[in-house]
Amino acid sequence: MEKEKYVSIIYRGQPHQSLAQSRPITASSASAMAKLTRSFEFEVKPLPPYDFRLTIKKPAGWSLFGPAEIYEDETLWTVTNIDGALVGVKFSSKGTIENPRVLVRVFLKKKPARAEKERLKRLLAQAIGADQDLRQFYSVAKRDKILKHVIGDLYGMHDTFSPNIFSEAVLAILLQMAPLKRSTTMMASFIDVYGEVANFDGKRIKAWPTSRRMAGVSIGELKRTCNMGYRAKSIVKLAKRLEAGDFPTVEQLKDMDPARAKERLLELPGVGDYSADIVSPQGGFPIDVWSVEVFGKLFFRKKPTNNRLAIERVKKEGLKRWGKWAWMAFFYVVQDLGNLSRKLGIKLRLA
DNA sequence: GCGTCCAGGTCTACC
DNA sequence: GGTAGACCTGGACGC
């Protein structure tokens, strides 16, 4: 597999410390293999500025849809699960930052119906942030004493989201109350044991396990196979809740008022305030005991004396300063910590 | 070698 | 409604 995936912080789209560094995710022969032989292609013209590389392969190592995806020569091969179907996708950049064009080829097991095909086109374009207009954010950011430093470094980086709520929520749950190394080990086991291998376009990529699959696994088995401890219960309950079929889709969550979307996400087992801010396709301000140190230093110029106790204060300050742009501000800052450290003369620790 | 602490939160019983 | 404690596990640390 490739990848330095999981670099430092893991939030949207599975990131942080390289899973690859802890345990490679490979297409093992024991895994179920799905050949995705039907394909179609379309072109997306994202709103400029759009930097394909920064958007698809974030500087902090966040992956787009999953940790085992492959990036080579301005092209990304990745896999996700939409409505229970495995979907392989190849994104290729054909344009420039000011005149962006992205060629998207979608691989499926079966030929899609016309409506399904149109939905996939819409969803995948949204997922890579094609309809996101950065101009308003930039006009606010250039007057902000922190953000003015990052928008230059990351000019044209769009926010992206995974079309799959289950994988995002599982990621959030596995990050809870565990050192990064343990989280990445649990994730790697989870994908290795229960993930399906997608075979398309000459690539073999392991996908996140689906809620359908995990709803049929016992808590005891999941604890045993992936050493997840109490988190196994949340993941099985989460899978069953999503399989009940009455939970909003990613598109529906994206169209809701952000507060309402978060409210719905908080209904999910194992998803609290922090996890909902990670899982929401609209983002939040996900302050935890790691990021509280970074933002505490940025806001108050000093490291919190007690990270856990400082979370509420730092989160409140971020939301007060940046309001509806809090997620974009968080997103840009954590992708640019090295440069920001140098420019502000503050040591911002990478996890 | 052994005991204790705590880590990228969430849930719940209890007041 | 607010909050203290429990929850798996394993690495770091002190002794």
C-alpha cells in the first residue's frame, strides 16, 4: 500500500498518524474481493480557486474516503460505500487552480440505473468540495490575525467529506479515550478483518467495513478480533441504528441547518459532541485534548494548564471568533501547523 | 517487575 | 439539569 496517511491529526476522512506506520492495510487474500467491472466517467468543474492536490491529499495526511487509497501523478484511486454498494472512484486533475477540471471515473459491480448514476455524480462532486465557494471565507480570513497566515499557504484547498456516515462515525469512536497508536491499531484491525477489497482499474483497495456487515457481528466477536474494548458495543449499536434505514443520508445532513444536522448525529450511539463535529458533512469545531492545546496557544498565547478542563473554554472562544466559519478555520489551521508555528513564533505541537 | 496513571469522549446513575 | 465515575487497553513512568 502507499501512504503516509494519518499524519498528525485525524478528523474528517480518516487521518492522523499514519495507519501505515502502525500496521499496513493490505488487500490480504483472506479478505472478500469485489470486482468492480462496470464504469462510467464524467467531468467536474469545481469553483475556483481549487487546488486538486491540497484538496484530495491534505497536507496533514487526511485521506479522502479511506486509509488505503492510492495517490499517484495527480490521480487518486479510492473506494467508499454508498447505499450498501461498493464504489471505486478514480479522480484525475485535468485543470489548474484557477481553471479547475476533475475527471471522475466511477467503478461499480453492476450497471447503475440512470437516477442512481446522476445521484452518484452529484454526491461525488459535492464530496470533493466542487461546489464550495471559498471567496467568502477568504474575505473573512484575510482580516483575521491567525487565519491570514494560512490562506496563503493553502490557497485553493477545499473541504471534502466522505459519502459514508458509518466510516466517519467509527473513526470518531476509535479515537475516543485512546492514544493515537492504539486508535490506529484498532482501525487497521477493523479494516483488515471486516473490510472488503475492491478490485478496479488495476488497483486493489481495501474499503471500510459496512454498517450492513457490522450489524451482523456480535459485540464479543468485535472486541476479540479488534481489541476494541468498550468501543465494540458502540460500533455494533451504531451499525444497527444506521441499518434501521430511517437515519438521514449524508446529502440530507448537508442540506440541513448545521445545528439540526448535529442534533441528528448526536442520536447515534457512541457519538457525542466532539464526534458529531467530526462526522457532520458541514463540520463543527471539534476540540479535544490534543487540539485544545493548539487552539489554546493560538487564542490565549499559552498552553492550557489542564487540557481536558480547557476544552469548553477554547471551543467557546473559537465559535465566538469564527462563527459559521469555525470549521473552515479549524480545517485550515490544522493543515498548516508547521508554517503557522514559524510565522507566529508559537510552538504548535503535532500529535 | 509491579502498580498507577491516563490517553484525541461518551454514557448513565445519582443527586 | 448537572456531574462524577465507569468504561477496554496498553504504554509510560516511578519506585
